[in-house]
Amino acid sequence: MIFATLPLAEVEGAILAHSLRLDGTVLKKGTVLTGEHCAALADAGIADVTVARLDSGDVPEDEAAEAMAHAACGEGLRIVRPTTGRCNLHASASGLLRVDAAAINAANAVDEALTIATPVDFTRLREGQLAATAKVIPYAAARAALERATGALTCALVLHPFEPLTTALIVTQEETSKPSVIEKGVRAVQDRLASLGSEPPAATVLPHDGGALADAIGTAMQARPDLVLILAATATSDRYDLAPAAIVAAGGVIERFGMPVDPGNLLVLARIADTPVIVLPGCARSPALNGADWVLERLAARLPVTASDIAAMGVGGLLKEMPGRPHPREKRG
């Protein structure tokens, strides 16, 4: 791209490099100057104008931005018509966005004229929500640079839509458990599942007893659910606590106890055959974001959740402090 300050007689057909104010109106930068524009500039007493002209091999900004968006666009996303050097991608459905960070970084390192911005990997998006924006900084980009950037971006972004989960929800209670607390916890879990497009399950409520819980898990598995959720009356303290032990007694395997997400540290990930079984942390009784949400979102998007996946959640896993927590992270002075 060639920038130059030229006499008014030589700028028709060029791109205005900087906005100009004329008699209360603004001639915006990026405008392709016509004879009418030049006449208005002359009437305003302007003799020289800074303009840009495309060099051979340059690609206009809208075309370049759209090429980057097309290259990055994987399944579950749609492209919006480019304007002013910007082309956006939107979610075609509600789901989880997977972002190939290495590909995005590689594209952004090619040339400062070419940029693409995204949310972080595993961001939850609503249908129609912005998933990425490709922006060409000047008025054009060199074709060679654009080809390198688009080559790096191939399907760097994919949206995995949420699909309905059939869920068994088992809740344990002690003799001292308040019905209102049980109801609040059940409602919070049901609302979470409903927000992911799943039918809210009815809760099976039973005493906080290992044998009773193991039997309930076995009964739930007969219906072949996609997922079993357990909301225990007390927080799980270790792999041998009542809820994990009941899962093992029902034929399950504990894959991970605890997660590097706070709130949500005490989540248990287990499996019976191919069915994930999750002992929810106590914070799941609240509608506030916690580690269980991240696990449920991936399962609803039909993405695998393994022990190593949970171990990798620590960066970004320090969520907002909950004012009502019984034991806040620090004592208040």
C-alpha cells in the first residue's frame, strides 16, 4: 500500500487516509474519493490530501478480512458480511467454542496489518453471539502475507453445539437437612441442565447412606442415562468418602477427585462403563458459576472430560469470590 500527500487534482479514485471535517460534516477516512468529494475539498480551501493507493499485489481490506474469517471458520459458525475492514464470525447455535490458540497466534504474527481476535478456548456462546472478529488495520493487505495468515488459520475455530443430555439426579439428605436447602440445590442443578438444552431431571432424594446411594446409582443406570449427577448432603473429603465409595460399589471407577477450579474444588469425576458419574461440589447448590458448570458444558457439547482435562482447568480456574461462602479464601479484617 502506498501512502502519499498529493495535490487535490491527483487524488480522485484514491482512498482518503485521514478523516477531514468540511463545513460541519466529516469526510471519513477510508472513503474512495470521487470528483464530487474533490470539489467539496476544493470549496473548503484544501489543496493537498493524504491518500492511500493499493499497490500491485494488495488485497482490499474487506476482501482480506473476509478471507481470514473464512479460513478460521469451522463448523457451527457463520460469517457476517465484512465492512470497514472487519469481518465477524457468529455462533450458529448455543455451544462451546474451541479455539486453536497456536493457529490464531501464528496468523497474528504474520503481518501487523492482519489481525483476528477470539474468546478463550472453551468459551460458552449463545446462538448469534460474536465468536471472532478479523480486522485488517490499514486499507489493504499484501496478498503474500494474507495467504500465509489464512494458511495458518485453517478451521482454527469450531463451535460444538449443546445436545440434550438424559440425566439421573440423585440427592442425599441427613435427618437435619432442611427441605428448603434440598429444594434449592435441586432447582439449581435442574436450571443448569435446562440452560444447556437438556430436560431438567426429577430428583431421587434418599438418606445419606452408602448402601442406599449405591442401590440408587444401580437403579439409575438401568435407564441408560447419558449422565448421573450426585448432590450429597455433605462435602466429599476424599476418594473413600461415602459418595465415591458408593459409586465404586455400584461398579464405577473414580477418575479424578478434586479440580483446580474455585469454587468447585470438591468435584468428583467417575465413570460406570461409558457413563460419566459426577459428585457435584457443594457450590452447585448456588446458581453462581463454578467448576461443575465447566464440566457439564463440555458433556452437553459432547466433548470428552478426562482427569487430564480437569487438571488443565487451573489457568482461569480462580473464579469470582462468593460473598456467602462459609469459608472465604481469606479472613476478612
